[in-house]
Amino acid sequence: MSGAPSSPSRSSDYIAGTWTIDPVHSYIGFVIRHLMVSKVRGQFEHVTGEIVTGERIEDSAVTATVDVASIHTNNAQRDEHLRSGDFFDAEHHPTITFASKRFHADGETLAVDGAFTLHGVTKDITLTGTPPVFGGPSPQGAILVGFSATGSITRSDFGLDFNLPMEGGGVMLGEQVQLVLEVEAALNG
């Protein structure tokens, strides 16, 4: 992998290589409008995957799998409801996956187009963030990379259309779900 330095001295040192996502230091979250007045946040605590940084950022790739049952919203009753057939149906659709199709950079913005599979439905989405940040070594000696990105999906596009009407108009849950990702990965080898 391109004679990359074993210890980058600053975050601008680009390293081509294959990286394993660190689930302990990564955040896969979401935000959704609740009762038309506030937003509820949640996260998935178990993610696995691999990032390949190509010789050019445009030649990179990412695959990730999220364990739906690992959903956490700071409310056990809500989490159980979200795992049920009303929402994610974790028993029949235990994972959410993302597989990149294209990386494209424009100055300080990095966009990743890919196939997003949720609830048995696959749609193309775009995640937008900043270029990767390289660092390390960690206390364990690993060379690290970090990515930050956001995206948005429409719940009903994935068959997640459970909702309740509110007295006086409106519905309990918004249609748009914001995705928030903070991913850390370690260089293989």
C-alpha cells in the first residue's frame, strides 16, 4: 500500500490502505422529528465494516453493517418498540448495510454515494462530510483514520411508515431521518 509512513506526523498525511471500523470508537446515529416540535436522537451500538483508501480518494470504498438490535435511544421501552415489526422488524431484517459506489471530493467536502439497505429495501443515498483525518499511532500502536459524515433518508422509502395522527393535526414522527456518522478505523497490518 503505497509505502505509507508508519506514523503520520499530522492529519493531512494521506495513507492508502485497508482499515477496519472500530465499533467502540464509532458513532452511527440518527435524528428524527417527534410530535412535530422536538427531535429524538438514537444510535446503533454495533457496527462492523471496512474502509479502503485508494491511491486517490476517488478510488476509495467502504462497506459497513449495522446490527439493528443494537439500537439505543436512552429509553428501553422505545428501543423495544423500534425493534418490533412496527419499525425495523429486527427479527426479519437484522442488519442495515451500506456499500459505497463512488467517492468524490470537492475542496473540503467529501461525498460518498452508495447502496443503503434498510428493512429489506435498497436505495442509493449520498453521505457528505469532510476528507478523512489520519493520525496515530494510538496507545496500542495502531494507525487511525476518522471520517465524519451526514445524510438523510425518507422513512417510507424503506417501508418504515408506522405513524400515529395527533389530535389537532400532524403526526407523531417526521418522514425525514438525518443520519450522523463519526467513524474511526484502524489500519490493517
